[in-house]
Amino acid sequence: MPSPVLTVFAREPIPGRCKRRLIPVLGADAAAALADAFIRDALAKASRVAGRNLLIAGASPGNATRSPYFRALARRYRVRVIDQGWGDLGARMARVIRPYASRGVLLVGTDTPTLPLAMLAQSVRLIQGGASVVVAPALDGGYYALGVRGDMPPIFNKMRWGRSDVLDATLARLRARDIPYALGPWWYDVDRPSDLAFLRAHMSGNLPRWAHSSLPVGNPHPCPATKTILRSLGTLQ
């Protein structure tokens, strides 16, 4: 089977418009800098996994293809930028996935900075191996990656995005239509102040022993840009 397209799904990190739930604890500028670091770490890992089969699906005022921010990333990682377009999260994901579904595509978000490279590669292999749908769960009840090969599944319309039951609702729709799916490895994302505290503890090695052994960060850290930002903020040992 052809190698799937790996697409990093990202919003331009404009202060005040991104990571809003972290602004009360970081401030708008630092929250945007952290979001930028998440994007760069996601692209660095994705480029190692996908090679030339990598895209950035960006959201930016006007259009991501005209954004200086995304243009700079495209030059840095030698990838093409496409625009997410309008609509809710489901409409934008469907628009990005549809042109590549026949060959296989994995859409990955940027809010899992510590995701090990091997786990990202595992989800790519599931799509490459012929899975119709791949869902990689996040601990908050959603998912950080979604893959499709073949027909578009009925999971994009009228979904109540941002809720803790998005994963359950997605899988229920797939089962109702007898659409086979595979689950990628679970991981945690970073959206809220409590997630940020967990990220700091994880990267500092300050989680309980059982938790740290089951949540490998890797050596070196799989998120050097994130590590740099957190250190500059004085929040990482």
C-alpha cells in the first residue's frame, strides 16, 4: 500500500487567540510561544516519520497559505501548507482529510508535545497496514490523531467537539455502521492549567515512579522546543 499522508493540524499561535485556557497562568504572549513550540515539536517528529509525505494544515486569519508564519514553517521543514478552511472542527478535519483518504491520511494535532516518536509512527503504520479508521485517544476523552483510508466515515458532522465524550461518540458511530477501526496508543494533551502542571512534572521526572515508567519522555526529550520555552519561563528544572 502507498505510504499515508501525515498532516499536522495547527492554528497560528497569535497571542490572545490560542491556548486561551493557559493565558490566566502564563499570559497571552507566553501561551502563544508555548503553542508555537508545540507546533515545531510536532513537525519535527512528523518529518522524521513521514518524510516527503508531510503536510501542514493551518488555520490563520485570511488564509494559512498566505501566512508568513506558516510559510516560514514550510521552508524550515520543506513541506506544503494547505488551509483548513471554514466551519467547526469536524468540517475542517473532513476538508483536509478528503483529498487524501483514498491513499490513506493521518491527521495529528499539536497538543501532545511529549508524544514519543515511536507512538506517532505506530499510528502511521496502522493506516499503512490497511486500517479503515485509526483513532489515537487522548486522556481527556477526545483524540489527538485521526486516520482514514478509503471512504470517509460518518464522524465529522454534528459532533459536539470539545466534550469529554468525543472519543466514545466517535467509536459509537463507527460501530453503528460496522466500520472497522483501530486504536492508536493513548497519550495526554495539554490544554488546561492542570495539563500544564502535569507536563512540567512529566518532563522534570517528578511524577510518581509508576506514572513516569508508563509515560516515557525519551532521551533526549522528544520536544526540545517545548523544553526550551518552559525553561525560559522558569517552570522546568
